[in-house]
Amino acid sequence: MGGNKNESLAIFETFGIHRHYDEDKEIWHFSVIDIIAALTEQKNFKKAQSYWTTLKNRLKNEGNEIVTNCDKLKLLSADGKRYFNH
């Protein structure tokens, strides 16, 4: 992924999961949508994204505050461009 040591793909079975390492905080950030795609075995990104949107709305409606800590990050895509992702 462009040689940046702080960005790479983690592999879960056959699914790539975008991640970024924050050196200042010493923590990894992972793409929630990529994780959902892997856990649901969904190869279609748009369907995984829709699943996340539905789940996020349900959690918010239940008063769950976990989704408020899910910020979008611009992650490097296969086409070499950066796109916002959860």
C-alpha cells in the first residue's frame, strides 16, 4: 500500500481489512465496513456498507453510544486514491 508503514491491509481469511496506525496514540484503526464484510462473508462493498448503516441506526435508536466513536478516515484504496471509510 504505497510503502507507508502506517497503512496496510490486514487479511482475515480471504478479506482485506484496511487499517491505519496512529503513531502518536500508538493504536490501530480498522475499517468497520471491511470487518462487517469479512464477518458476513459479503464481497459486495455496497451491501456491507448498507449493513453497517442499518446496524448503526439500530444501535443509535437503542441509545448505544459506541457508534459516536466511529469516525470516518480517508483510507488508501486499490486504485491508489484515498476515500472516506468507517
